[in-house]
Amino acid sequence: MSVSSPATDRRNAPPVPWHARLLLALGGVCGLAGSAVAADLVSAWHPLLAADGTAIVLLVSAVALVGSGLFPIVFQRLAAADNPAPPTQ
């Protein structure tokens, strides 16, 4: 029985899908935009950015995008960890 370290597990982990990276990046951008709107840093740029509820909409969208980006990563790692039983004869 061998004990694997976290570094070994990361090397054997499948690569992160490109669409998951895209969703995570968009979630980060939405989160930064929502934070900027909440801090009232960008309200002079456009009237919609000064509207009530704009910050919460952007922050909720960020959470949804990050969650959507994590699903493919989790499913891919679960599929990689699933070891099918050897066929019996």
C-alpha cells in the first residue's frame, strides 16, 4: 500500500477543461465589476451602473459563473478517480 502525497495527486489529475477556465475567468470579471459597482467607483460611466441592485446582480452572476465553472472540474476528477472493476471471466 503506497501513500500518495498531494503533489503526486495533482500531477496525476486531469487537466482543467477550457470551458471551465473560461467560466471561472468570467466569474472573476463579474465579481470584480460587482465589487467596483458596490464601492461606487464606476457609477459615472453609465446610468445603468448607478441603478439600484446592479451590484447584487453582478455579484450573484459571478457566483453562478464560478459554480458553473466548477461543475466540469468536479465531474472530470470524479470520472478520473472512478476505477472500474476488472472484468471477470
